[in-house]
Amino acid sequence: MTPDEAVVGCTGKLVVGTRGTGGPGEVLVKVRGGTETFLAYSDEPLQRGAGVLVIESLGSRRVTVIAWRDPLLDPLAGDGDGGAR
């Protein structure tokens, strides 16, 4: 059960939503020049299709994730001014 440190900091998309403390989902992570699937755990439930960031590797292809929106792909997301400049 050695942690896979290469996956920490990588982004992915949930293919099966997480249930918070109720159980894991499944995430497709961009890592090592391709994509790999992992069981995904989160503090709060996250819906299928949500973008996530891997914050911890638990070993045995299990990771902890948080919701994530790439600011480079959506630079106006969350700026609060509706995109007005």
C-alpha cells in the first residue's frame, strides 16, 4: 500500500460521483502522459463529471480529491463581476 506520489497535484474528472463520508467514487486522472482510474474519496459529495484535484494518495489506487476548476481554462470563473472588465 505504498502511496503513488506522482498522482498528487494532478487533475481529473469523476466518472462516478463521490458520497463524502458515505463512500468513494471513481476518478479518471491525467498522469504519466496518459489517464488512469483511481477510487476517489472526498469530504463532501461530488457529482459525476466534476473536475477534481488530487490532494493525497492513499495507496492501492485510492486518492483524496477536492473540487477543482482550472483557472487557465476558465479565467473568469469566480471573479464575481460577471466577466465585466
